[in-house]
Amino acid sequence: MATGGRGAAKGRGRGSGRARAAATGRRERPAPQDVDLRVQLPYFLIRLAALVVITVVLAVVGVSLLLSVLIGLAVAGLLTWPLGRMQRRAAQRAAAARGAAGPQPPVAGKGRDA
């Protein structure tokens, strides 16, 4: 192959993401916020526990392990979807409260001088 498996026009004729978004009329996504993962931890653990319980119950019933994990992921995702929304809101509230309280003091050992 003369092009080495790549299309002849690969990467050409495409504008930057910003130019494409402006041309199509779509807005760009806002920058990701800093979130406090400690706020999200209880919600995550509850969702993980739901996955483990569903998977173990299916495996004990006699479903193959791989299939029970896949079914567990799907069912736990559907059952804990409202919990995931609460997790996101809690993280946003914590980030907003932290932003209103001012910048956090530096943690020892995390800087360049340590």
C-alpha cells in the first residue's frame, strides 16, 4: 500500500475543534471542575457493594462468572443510577463550598520544594 494503511486524506481538511464547534453551532464543554474524591467515596462504595452482591448472588445461583459480572455491571448501573446523580451533586456542592471558602492550604510533601 502506498499510504501505509492510512487514508490518503487522514488528518487533512479538518479544522480545529473550536473552529468545528463554531461552524456547527455547538458549544464547547466547560472545563472540568476540581472535585473532592473524599466526598464521592461513600457513594462509590455503595455502588461497588451493589455490584459485588449482585455478582456473587448470580455466581452462587450457577451463572458463569463472566456472565454474572457482566449482568452485575448492567443491573448495578441501572439500580444505582440515582445514587450516581447524588454522588455528582455532592461533589459539585463540595467544590462550590471549597471555592467559596478560598483556596486550600498546600499539603506537606506535595509541592516542588518537598
